[in-house]
Amino acid sequence: MERIKAQYYIETPHAVEKAAAVLAGEQSSGTFVAVPGETEELKNRFAARVEHIELLETVFEPAMPGAPSPDGQYRRAYVEVSWSIENFGYNLPTLVSTLQGNLYEITQFTGLKLMDIHFPESYANHYRGPNFGIDGCRSLTKVVPGRPLIGTIVKPSIGLTPEQTAEIVRALAEAGIDFVKDDELMASTANSRFEDRVEAVMAVINRHADRTGKKVMYAFNISDEMEPMLRKYEYVVKSGGTCAMISLNSVGLSAAKRICDLGQLAIHGHRNGWGMLNRHPLLGIEFPAYQKLWRLAGVDQLHVNGIQNKFWESDDSVVRSIVSCLDPTLLGKPVLPVVSSGQWGGQAFETYRRTQTTELLYMAGGGIMAHPGGSAAGVTALQQAWEGAVNGLSLEEAARQYKEFGQSVEKFGKLQFNRA
């Protein structure tokens, strides 16, 4: 039978081989003690297998609480474990329960992080994956290859009326923006009912599309309980929208897949809450594994943070996330990486240098909305920054060549320096 393989980074006070055996047993046919019925035949068919162990360093302080070490040492290693797909079939929630589940509670580990997952060929045949992906999102927004989609987030995040939001979108559309999204905090508020906001925003977008032929993609936040979320989705479709946003960690894998399976809107996957899954170096899940689960569910766009971001994540981690989204290995369908978090045009140069790709949705909230020349100049500045980066200009050269980008350097360059 085909098998799924998962790689873990572990820390244990015990012998690594014994800890790995506990991991495999606990997440398949075994438990803490032998039980009747756990025959050799059953184990041969359903037990997880430890496929490979790579020993790493030994430390003398545990990363997290767990069983005390008999010799005061805590051993770290990469461990690869495999499961037969007979154990869970094509059931993503049970797959996640198997690959993560109770592992984080086991006392034999003082650190454990799921690093990557390798799926068999049948998964590519069973799951459709992103319905739109990179090419579909480019087609919907009429953005030709050679530059990223340029996007922004409506700011203030919450508190604007539908009319105020629509006016912001109007100015951005006229400036040539490709993509606008609700903030993840904005769903339906006392002064901005979801349906009212959709109507006001889509009236502006549809008029602009009728006049210019370019339809701005607006990601309405439909995150909610399942039935209201389905109703919101249909309301966006009926209003002529092309995109919906869901907060992945809030709605869950099954709800996200249900929404993606509808197939009429591009799905913008926001990973808010990512820090609680990843920030500790020896706890949680790494992005290469994380993005594969949401790609199977069918998400078209996925947040990856940004270079020189306002959060804790390193540039190396961001680059690794971008690369993993663009890797076509799983399903043959890359996910559009969404670069966001404290971005303005200044980071375009390092982003392009490190990744050599324009297959991105590059988003700036304050970097557009707070431009000294207004939001329209903010859009232009980002377009200029990416044009300069792709054409091999340095930040300083682009600032001299492009007026709007030069203005953004004067305002945001110092902020970036101070943050770094």
C-alpha cells in the first residue's frame, strides 16, 4: 500500500530510537501498554514505521517541560515516520490527527515540530487542489507575467462604513491596484454589515471594470460558522465578486475545503494565528508541511509574511515559505504566495534578489495607504519598486528615477531601518 511520510524535528531525554518508536506506536496501532488484539498481522498492516533517524546536537536544558533526563542530556534529531494510507484514506482531519494529534503531549518529547510531509501519487489524483492558483488569479485580474499582483488591505482595519470602504476602493482602482482585501478582523460589524459592504464595494469595482476592462479582485472576509459562511460566499458570487478570504486557522481544514470545493471564487487563505503554530523552534509545524495541507484543501492564495517584516519571522523563513508555495511537486499546482506584513516598495529589491520570482501577490497596507502622496501614489510607488527590482536597479537608483517611489523611501525608509 502507498504510504505517507512525515519528517519531525524532535528533542527527547531518552534514546532517540526509543522516542521515535513511541511516536510511531502512539500515532498508529500502539498505546502505552500491550493490549489484546494487537497481533503481528495487525501491526504489519497498520503500524507506523520509523524510516530514518538523523542524530543532531545534544543539549543540557530542555526546550519545553517533559520527562526529566536520567543523564541530564536532551538529544535532538530528525525523524522520518511513515503510515499506510489504509489508516485514514483521503480524510484530511484524520490525517492531521495522525501526523500531529497527541504527539505534542507525550512526555518522551521535550520538543517536537512537524517539518514536512510527502504524499503518494494517489493524493494528486484524488484532490483537485487550487482551482485558480497563480495562473487563474493572473487571469482574473488581467496581470501579465513579469510583475507581481499588487495589493493592499483596507485600513483602518475595522470601523469604516461600507461607503467609506467603497470610496477607498474607488481611489485604489483608479490608481491601478490589482487586489484589495478586508482585514481579517473585519467580517460584519455594527456599522458595516457584510452584505452592505459587498454591495457598496462591488458597485465601484463593477463600474470600473465596465469602463476599463480591468476588474479589481476584492477578497471579502467570509470567515464564520459553516452555514453563514456559505451564504456569504454565494452573496459575493451573486454580486460579481471574484475572491473570498477565509482565516484558515479559525475555520479549520474541513470548512476551508468545503468552501474551496465550491469552485466559483478564488480563495485567499489568511494564516492569522501562525505564530502559535510555529514561533517556538521546537514546537508546532513548519510552513512547508503547513502549506501542503491547505493546498490539498484547495486554497489559491496563502500568506507567507514578508522580507524585513514587522513580526518575528526571519527572512530565511519567509523565503523558504515562498519557495514551498511555488514548488509544483504536490498536485502540480503551485499556490500564490501572499507577501505581507509591514511591506512597502523598499523590500521589493531584497524579495526579488532572494527569490528571483514575480509570482507573488505583494501587499502593502500602510505602505500604500500612508504614502505621503495618497493611496494612488502608494500604488504607483509599489509598481515602480518592482519594475526597478526586476530591471536590476538598486533601491537608491530607483528612488532617484521614480518620483512616487522616492517619496515612499523618504517616509518609510527610516521606519524600516529603525525596525531592523
